Amino acid sequence: MLIVPIFTGCWDRRELNELGISMAMGIDKAGDEYRVSIQVVQPGAVAQKTGGGIESTPVSLFESKGVTIFEALRRMTNTSPRKIYSAHLRFVVFGEEMAREGIGDTLDLLSRDNEFRKDFYLLVAKGTTAASLLSILTPLEKIPANKIYRSIDMSEKSWAPTTAVTLDDFIEDMASKGKQPVLGVIEVLGDGQQGNSPKSVQRVRPSVQIRTAGLAAFRDDKLIGWLNEEESIGYNFILNKIKSMVDHVACPAGGNVALETTHSKAEIKGRVAEGRARLKIKLNVEQNVGEVQCRLDLTQPDSLDELERLSQKSLEELVYRTLEKVQTEYKADIFGFGSAIHRSAPKSWRTVMNDWEENFEHAQVDVDATVRIKRNGTITNPITEEKGET
């Protein structure tokens, strides 16, 4: 009997030297077509040591146009010697003009093609095109896509002026009748034309930088406006997305105290009464004293009580300012108040859901914050006060 061995293997294996590893994708509008930009890693340049010889850029930018995103990516083979491989994509960024026109149609390929993992972020480039932003080199991180990705992660965890939004997050909010989506924002500081040269990052103060810049508010798939740093923090408090952040309150006798939020929990309850949507936001926040720049005796319970009261007031005012801007200017429920009413009172939700945009604008929202200060740090009184007592 002849036994024929059956060998299995990686039939779809791709050699690394045949692929162009894509770290970021940019999408802009070019008339009736899309302009797609891909930031591809140059492995040799990334591993290159500084010194003699000509220093290469760590990434290359390939661009192509097409009526569809898929077509533009395939047409990119006209200029790229390697197949673009997108399994390691860090983010997709939309130019501002593209985002205002609507990004819904561009999401189909990103969802449909199994080469794209679904953990990459979606971003908006404020005041510029995606192609221009992706051409800028960055300090510290040789690969700009990694710099932007890690800046978003670090900022979200430590400062809270932005939030990481994945493809699935955006599609879920866009499809919901009770919540509108947001995306993180990045912008260019300085002359972007100078940012694509290695010389731009060979300075103590780089001439061009990329930074996170709050959040972009959407209605369905269209950009309608921006939330600045303060408003984005307010948004994150409401949406229960605060991991850590630092704020300050003014001391009664002058000076300031910096407070670090170490824990925050938000609860939203909604109902409809007398034909009007009514929401209650309850915030429970824990903070530590991070810095004291006034005469304040932290050993006294009254001092801590006063700090907590001031912090509660500051937090409530922050949230109210955020609510006022979104309700009056954008009239888009990026907070998910409609979903909160649907969860709490599904029958009442049916009476307002068809005109929810108008109902959201006139919704009554009450905010109740409770702040507890847990730790004062390793010293009790300010340095200046201790010096005066010696």
C-alpha cells in the first residue's frame, strides 16, 4: 500500500521583505475621489544608528486616489514596490474637510476587509489634511504613527482631554438613536511644510509638533464641531472615562491647590416628565492633594472639607459648561442621554425618540458631584508655611 503523506503549510504566507508595513492611514477628499495616504515603515532606517552617512527617514508616505478606498489602495502599487500590509495599523485619520463631508462610506472597507484589525483608532486632523499630518516626523518616537498612538493612550490615562475611539465604537454610536459619536482630534503646531525633514526633529525644540487637541463632535457620520481641552474632560467625566486627571481650585485667601483625580464613577439616569426629557448625572470622585500654593493647614478636618466643597463646585461647573455648549451649539447627543432614558424608561423613550435632536436641546440636566479627598501627600503643610514656622 502506498501511503501518500499530506503536508499542511501556510498557503497564504507572506515574506516580510515583500510587504510594506502600514502604521497609519489618512483619508481626504479630492473632488469626486478619495485621496488615501499610507505611512509605511522603512525597517532599515528605523534600525539605522545616527552618525556618518546619509540619514534616511524612518517612514515613507505613499498616496493614491480612487473612487473607492479599495481602488485607491490597489492603485498604490503603481508607486509602492511592496504590497501594503495593514494588519499593524495604529490609526486612521480623516482630514477636517473629509470629516465635515461625512466619513460613513469610508468605514465599509475598514469593517469588511479581514486584513484590518479592529483595534486601531479613528481620528480627525484639525485644520489640515490627513496627508499633510502623516508626512510630519516626530521626536522621541521614530515612527510618527507610534508617537500619535502612544500620545493618545498616555493623554487618556493621565490627563483626560481626549478619548480613544475604535472603529467598532464609532459605528455603534453612529447606529444608535440615543447617542451621537465623537472622535479624538490631533493638530499640527508650527509650519507643517518643514515637518517632513529629519532636521525638524534634530533640535531641542522641534519646529513642528503633533499634539492631541480634544474631541470632535459628530452628528451621524459628519463632523459638526470641536470640544476644547476643558470640555473634553467634562465629556469624559460624564461618560465615565476618567482614569486620572489633575485640576486646581482657588484657596479662599489666595493661591491654588492642585488635586489629582484617582477614581471617578458617573451614573446617568433619565426620564420623561411633562413632555420634557430630564437627566440626573451623579458623580462620585476620589482625589489626592498634589500641590499646595497657599496657606492651608491640611491637618484640620475643616480645611479638607472646604477643599472638597470647592472641588465639587468646580467639577459641577465644568460639566455644566460642557453641557451648555453641546446642547445649545451642536444639538447632538454625544453623551448618550437618549440611551439612558431608553434604559431607565423605555416606554417614555418612545414618546421623544423621533424628535430626539430637538428634545436633547431642551433637556433638563442636573449634576450632583461628590468629592472625597483621600491623601494629602508626604507633607502636611505648604513648604512656605513650614519655613515661616522655623
